[in-house]
Amino acid sequence: MTSPQNSSASSRFPKGRRAFPHRDLIGISSLERHEILFLLAEAERYVGFNRQAAKRSDELAGLTIINAFFENSTRTLLSFEIAGKRLGADVVNMYAAQSSVKKGETLIDTAVTLNAMKADAIVIRHGSSGAVGLIASKVDCPVLNAGDGQHEHPTQALLDALALRHKLRERGSDTEDFTGLTVTICGDILHSRVARSNILSLQALGASVRLCAPPALMPAGIERMGAETFHDFDTALQGADVVMMLRLQNERMDGQYIPSPREYRHLYGLTPERLALAKPDAIVMHPGPMNRGVEIESAVVDMDDRAIITSQVEMGVAIRMACLDVLTRRSRGVPGWSDGEWV
Ligand code: NCD
């Protein structure tokens, strides 16, 4: 069995820079380009490891990781749990629906409680933007944001970048980043933390980002993030190298944002005919959960040479292993790590 342990991270990190100076991973906004590339490189070694039959290491043996999920999740919760277990940690899941949050406990009291249990890392998903950062300020261990309201979902953007890079390399490119690529993100941009984290990470890696949504689902002032905005999907697709589709986040809507699902599908649904407006071999992405027949047709999802939606899920485990590994290095006293410096 190949061990995932042999990291040559020191050689990959620019000389004279602190390796990974952050205690927490709250958003892509706090990461520099070389830090994003560092996390992708660290995740790369887990991709092969995860494809082996036996995939258990003891890198995080003895550590306790708490996944505190105040919102529903399938992919993110499961992949963080699998990631922690594959690294040998003890992983405990807290579902808010079954917790004292339902009995009126404040977020800060919940944070203090989790802290008292001496977790070595806490992974949090919460419905309010900023809640994960608030918890991070109250606890002593690394905190990883698994999605906070409409704010950020950093591990999603990292796994998207890893899946995209894998696809480009499979097609013969040796690219490290996305310089020269145009990525069109279409859907409910207003409510999407995935869109926000991806705008930041794709741009940091050199891509041009186009955003497409109906007027009511396009956040005011979003162009300030450097992306071009469109309401017409056909125009937004012209010449795109990558098309990232997002679902309508109905659970965050308290009113009428779209005329009807039928009209939405007509104007913003990705069909094979519409995909033909993008580059001939354009790559299709979706963070899930998908609503087939609304924002994306099954005929597109099933295009094995174009859609990388399953690969995104696979890369999610590797990315989360890398993030848990990197953020716990300081407390594990990993050789070479001294006060944030590789020596
Ligand atoms: C996304 C999320 O929760 O922000 N899903 C995910 O993490 N894979 C997107 C969504 O819920 O639509």
C-alpha cells in the first residue's frame, strides 16, 4: 500500500514564505494563490491513496474531529467524515436537529461546549453567513468552514479546482492553474456560497469568471468581485471553457424569485443544445445536489467526456483529507513545521 505521508510540501512552497500560516479555513478570501496551489498539491497525493483498496493511514491517530452541521448535507458531511476516518482520527458528527440548539442554546454556548470537549479540529456548516467565523473566534482548535449561509464554502471551491485540473490534465494539459480559461457559473448566484468561493478561487488561479442568473437571483454589486454578469444564458455560454451549474436554493427563498420552474428551465436550464454554444469540448460541473430537469438535463449529466460531477465528489474526499492534515500539523508537531515555517 502506498502511504500518503511522503509530502514534499517544503519544495512546493515558495522560498521564504510561511508554509500555511492559517489556523482556520473560513474562506478562500483569506488565501493567497500559492496557498490554494499548496492545498491542491497536498490533496493530489490523497487522490491515488483513495483509489487503493486499503485506504487507512494513521496520520491523525488519536485526534478527535467534530463535524457540527446546523444545516442538511450529504456530500460535504460524508466526505469530511470519510476524510477524518481515512486519516485515522476519531470523528464525531453533531446534527443540529438533534442537538441542544433546538432547545434554545446560543451559538456561542454551543461553541464553548464543543471547545470544552477538546476537539482537535471542528468542521462547521451553518445557515448564517459569518457564524463559522464567530465560532472560530471562541474555540482553541482549527475550524473548517463547511458552508456558512451565503458567504463561503472553501473546500467546495478547492475540490472544484482539483477536479477541473484533473480533467484538463487527462486531456493532455500540464497546467497548474486556469490561466486563459473562461468559466460560466449559472444559477442562483444570490444564495450561493459555492459561487462566491469559486469566483475567488478561479480568479486567483487565472480564470475569467462569468456569472449568469435571472435579475432577482444576481446579487447587487457582485461585479465588484471582478466577474462579468449576464442575464442571458446563451450569451454567457458563448466560447466558455467550463460551465458550472447551480441549483435554485428554494430553502433560502422567502418569496417569488423566479416566474415559474418551467420558465426557469426554459431560460436557464443546461440542455445539450445550449451546451453547444460553449467551446466544443466545454467541461460541465455541478456541486450537487442536482435538480435534473430544472437547471440541468440528464442528457448533459450523462456526457461522460464532458461532465465531471462525479469526479468533483471524489476530489472532495482528497481535499478534505488535505485540509484536515495541513490544519492539524501544528498541534501534531509535524517535523519541519515550526511556528508556521517549514525549516
Ligand atoms: C452546496 C452547498 O451546500 O452550499 N452543496 C454542496 O456542498 N455540495 C450547494 C447547494 O446546496 O446547492
